[in-house]
Amino acid sequence: MENSFFAELKQELAEYGKALGEVGQLRLIGIISRVLGMFLLIFTLVLCALALFAFIAVALIDVLSSYLPVWASALIVGSIYVVLILLAIVCRKPLFIHPFIKLMTKQIRSEEELALKTIEAEHKAELAQVRITGEVENATREFNFVVSLFSRLWDVIKGLRRRK
């Protein structure tokens, strides 16, 4: 009985550890994907802003030194970069965060799925914790029962010895 109890307790602890590991892994993936996504967003915005300023500068120089067609084309290219910056801001999750989540976990494709998987892993960890707590309480009850049985038996033996 004791070997099966310890084997069962060991299995429950292993399941609990795996569930906690999965929770930690999913939370880490969420944090890393947000950080990397934000880094890439900032990096993209900085590069687009630098390119925008370069084209604006070229456009201003062309405005001062030549006629309409050169600076008009430079302003068109500059406006394309403005549109790209706005597009990067609007689509930051599908462009930056979701690809990292998909890269880190092959089954999860978005933050919503990651949140659901994290909740599921936390639930598994809680179930494992409840099972382990139940096993320990049962073992404690059995131990207390055996100890009280032996103490009563000892009291009976001591009572019989005193009568003699």
C-alpha cells in the first residue's frame, strides 16, 4: 500500500510540475512576444521616420532648386512612408506580436489563443494541486487512524498490566 501511495503521489507531483511548467512557459511566451513585438514596432517606426525625414529633406531641397515634378515625386514617396507608418501602428498585433507567438509555439496563432491556453494550463495545475492535497489529506487521516489505533491498543495493554 505504501509503495502504491508513494508512486501515486510521485505521479501527481510530476503532473503538477508539468502543469506549472506549461503555465510558466506560456506566460513567458506572452511576455517575450509582447516585448519583441514592441521592439520591432519601435524599430520599424524609427526606420520609417528616418526615411520620411530623408525624403522630406530631399523634397525640400528639390523644391528650392528645381521645379514641380522632382519634389512632387519626393512628396509622393514621403506620403507612402506616412501611410506605411500608420499601417504599422494599426496592424501591430498581426504584423509583430502574432508572428512571434506563432514562432514560439507552433499550435497557437494569436494572443487570444495564448490566453486561452494559459487559462487551460493554470486549470490543469490547480486540478493537480487539488489531487495532491487530497492524497496528502487521505494519507494523514490514515496515519492518524493507525497512530490512534496503536495508542488505544497500548493503553489497553498498559491497563491489563496494571490489573495483574
